[in-house]
Amino acid sequence: MRVFVTGATGFIGTAIVQELINAGHQVLGLARSEASAQKLIAAGAEVHRGDLEDFESLRSGAAQADGVIHAGFIHDFTRFAEVCKVDKIAIETIGKVLAGSDRPFIVTSGTALVSPGELATEDIKPPVNSAWPRASEQTGDSVSAASVRLSPSVHGDDDKHGFVPILVNIAKEKGFSAYIGEGLNRWNAVHRLDAAHLFRLALENAIPGARYHASAEEAITVKSIAETIGKQLDLPVKSVTSEAAAEHFGWFAHMAAIDCPSSSKWTQETLNWHPTHPGLLTDIENGVYTQ
């Protein structure tokens, strides 16, 4: 297929592009800068100039493609509600181009808020959370897209802006690696190369409206993550109270406290997806985040 990919030069997007090309697909990657364009050319992809707020560029990119993976998102938390609206319009814009065809459309969502405190499964379809107004998969439903739900930690080499780098930077700043309370709340995790493989399988076998879980490890305690970070940084590991969490973690306190185990059993069985890359704690132990 000729696949139009948004977010094609990001941490996950670069892995998706390489996965698609290695499997024999052609990639048309969205690029908003010359540096991004050169990155795509070096990877063996075609360049489509534009960005997520240039809806005409999205229309023309989708029109040239046999399928679309929407992996792009504007990570500007200072205007989060606004960029969530941009994401919604981008998905609707692409979806209108693909409407009435059998061209697959994959959008990107997350597992963290599917079923907090309980094991998230692919059949759970939560409403939009007003406190977290990103509505990628719900918008995807309206245009017959399938969704890949990413783990809170998509880890691997070159991860500079994910959740683990945030925890590492806070530990360095505060002088200790922390968790909240007993630290028994759980995250799920996936290596970015395993996630990229799942995006390809989802594209090739997409069921409109399906949710696929990119969670290779369904439950890792935040305490174990904090302990592994502390060991690598040679820093003490401490518990902070719920009351002190906001001061210690800042805006990240909510994610540091969330309990979000996630199953990918149905995804693995349906798509024959079997993660093979190192786990999150192994990546931290190997110095991926601390060298």
C-alpha cells in the first residue's frame, strides 16, 4: 500500500515509517519543516509538506494514499484543549476523504484512561473525559477508523519526551526518585518497535471501529519504575504522600498516581502480534534513559 503517515518523524512515527517500508509498503510522510523532510527522505519515504493544522494538506495527503496512519499530535500542554480540537478536526478531515472506500484508517489513542483501577480490555469504549478532552478514538468511530491505544510508556532508544524521561528529570532535579504512597499503582508499557509493528498489522487487517492495545506488559508498579530509575541514577528512592505529590511531580502528578493495567490478549490473538523487544525495566536498567 501507499500509506499516508502523520507524525511520521516523531519518536513512534519514525519506527512506524521504517516498519512499513521494511514490509514493502510505500510511505508518504507529513513534514512541516525541511529537517523533517530530510529525515523522511533518508528513511526512504516520500515527503508531503504540511502540518496537522493545515487541513488542506491532510486532505491532499489522504487522497493520494491507499491507507492512513494518524500518529501525529501537537504536544503543547499549554493549549491542550485547543490541540485536542485540532486532532478531532484532522481525523474528521482525513475520514471524509476516505469515506465510502475500503481504504484503512488508523488513529492513535491511549490505554491510560480506558478503565483506571481495573484491567483495560479492547472491548471497553469509554466516553470522552472532560478532564482530558482528547477524543481521537471516539472521533475515529465517526469515520470508520480503527484505533491503536498506546501504553503510557512507549519506551526505547531516543525517547526524550515520554513519561519515563519526565520521571528521570524530576528525580535529578529533586535529588531522589519518588513514587506516591505505596507505589502499587500500575502502568502498562510497550517498546516503540513493538508498537510500530502493531500499527502495521492494524493497518493491514483493520476492522473499522476496533481498538487494538499496544501494551506488551500489562502491569508494572510505579514503585518498581522509581526504584529502577533510582538505582541507575544512584539516587535514593522515597515515597511521597498524595498531598505532597503535586508539589513534587507538578503537572505530572496525575499520571504518576494513575493505576492503568491493560490487557492486549485480544489484540495479540486477532493480529498475531507478539512483542519481542526489551521490557520497560530492562530498558531503564540498560541505561537507555540515564546515559
